[in-house]
Amino acid sequence: MIKLFINIGLIIIISACNTNVEKPLSSDSCSIIVNYSDHKNWSADSLESIIPDTILVAEDDRVIFGLFTNFRQASDRGFQLYVDKIIPNFDVIIGDSIIPNDYTPFYFVGWHLDRPALYRTDLLDVSPKLVWSKWGREILQLYRDHERNHYFFTTVLHEGIRGNFPLKMDARLYYFNRLDENAKLVHQAGNVMSIDGRWDTDSTFINYISVLDSMLTSNIIQYQFDYSKDGKQINSTERIFELIEGIPIPKLSNINPVSPNLRYKLSVIKSDSLIQLNIIDELNGTNNFITNLSGEIKENIWNTVGDYLFVTCDAESDSTTLYSINLQKMNIASEIKAVGEMNLLIIGNLLIYDEDFDNEAKIILFRYRKDDIFSSIKVNGGCGINSIPERNKIF
């Protein structure tokens, strides 16, 4: 410890006395900043052996260390040190600006008083807290934007059947943002056949509502409402379908065939009994066979850096298989089989997925680069990333 702060002191003294010394932190590089003021049982001793060449400065109860080329690298490194209990917290400093790490907060759906409600937790210290719950009203689906700052969620009083048609009673759409955590009612649809939604872009959310035409009951009317990311309606349209065509639920694909860096493409070749999963590397011009799947691909998601791909497949009733694919090695890094439906979300170097269903459903935080489980989120009655997972339905 003494050696550490002697070295830090020398850096500070040299920097202060020699105005010609170049600043170690450039305006576009990133470092990690740790605050020890509220953690009296923590010290910076362990940093000396782990990162002895990257300590930059210590002032009061803060330590700044590391040089990283971008925010993600710094945030991931800080998270690794946190998980290994080397530091008690971390943020990222870019130039003169401190940017909070993006591992918190995480909003999800969990059971509360016999109904799905909205919860939040800090991924660095998992402890679910109730955010929104309304008597008799259950959340159907939570929709988050890419940056996880703006949310919409749909609710109903009851789901059932009326006259052989699905019924969702008093369906409503709410808007919610991370800044003030205030849920705002933006549309009260009443009794409907279906209510769905999706983020069309990072700035536009689309809500679909289908109802039986009261004037001509052989028709279904589907309303489309477009909202800005701050919850304001910006457009609306409607379409009419014949009842024999079924409820016009939009085909919202969960398949994203191209990686964020545009280097890799997901290629699927179907046969009678198998699906051949291939990855095309556009940079090297190669087509790489990964594996054969015996079921349908339900969803895929790429990490931000574009060096991992995650694919879910439901080959068997009541279960889903999750494949983590290392794109640098072009192999399956891990294979996880879980009961029930499975939804995916990536935050930093965490792959978040839900497993099991109904009152046993829980959310798993998986460190995919380390191939281990960091922690899990549990709520009495069950919880899920976007909704409470249900039993897989294989027809």
C-alpha cells in the first residue's frame, strides 16, 4: 500500500512541478475511476499487483487507473475487477468527464401481489426493488430501447375468451423513462383482441392494437400508433382484415442476420430434419460451419464488439437451448439448456437470459467470456426480462 501511494505521489509531484510533462490521459482515451469514500473496509492495495503500470492519479478517496481506447473496454474491465472483488465500485472517466457505468439499473418484470409488475435492480449488487404495480393490472410485455433509457409496457386487467375470440380487458400502454422512474399512461385502448409493440428505430416505438369491427363483425381492425422515445404520439394508421384471416399480429422477427461491425452474417440452411448453422466472415471471405440444429431458431443476438453471437433454439417441448458462439475461433463456446421460453439481452460483458417458467422463472446473469454465472435475479412468484416466461409451445 505504501509503495503504491509513493508511486502515485511521485506521479502527482512530477506532473505538478514539470509543466512540460505530457498528460497521461488524452481527451479521447478512457480510464476507470473508483471511489473509496463509502467503503472504509476497502483499500487500493490489490491494485498494486494487478495493474502496477497503469495507476494514473489518486486524490482524496478516489483512484483513477487504466488507459482504454473506448468506453466499452473500460467499463468491461471495471466490471471484471468488481466481480473479482478487487474494487468496490467503478465509473469511467473520459477526458474531464465522469460517465457512470452502464450496468445499472436493470428493469424487468416480476410477480407482485398476484400480478406481473415492474422491478429494477443494480446488476453490480442484485437486490430487486418494486418500481410500479397497480391493483388488478398486470404487465403483459416490457419494451426497452437500445440504450435502456426509454421504455413502454402494455397492461391488462384480465385475459380471457369471449365468444370464441381472445379478449384483453382494459388494455393500456404506459411510457416509462430511466431518469425519473415515473410511469405515464399514454393510451387506454379498452377491450381488445390483441395488443403488441416493438421499437421500430431507437427513436420510434410502434404499438399495434387489434379489435373486432363493431359495424361489420366479419372484419378485424388493426390500429397502429407511433410514439417518439419520450412517449408522445406522432402518427396513427389503421388497416382492416377479414376475420377468416385471423388476428393480424405483426410478424416481428427476432432474427438479426448481421453483426454490428458488419463483418459477420448468420447463414441458415434448412433441410427436412435439421438446420445447418453457418457464419459468413465477409472480411476473410469464408463460410464457417458451426453446428446442426434439430429445432427452430427463436432468437439471435450479437454482442456490441461483434465477436460473440448467441442463438436460442427450441428443439424440444418445455425447453430451450442457448448457444454462445465465439466468432474469433468460430466454435461453440458454451451450450446451455433451460426449461421454458428464453429471452436474451446483452449488457457489457454480461449475457442476460431468463429460464424456467411461471412461478419458477428467474433471470440469469452470465459472464460469457468467462463461461460462468455471475449471479441470478429471483422474485417470489417468478420474473423475466420482458415478461414472465411461459411454458414452450411446440406444435
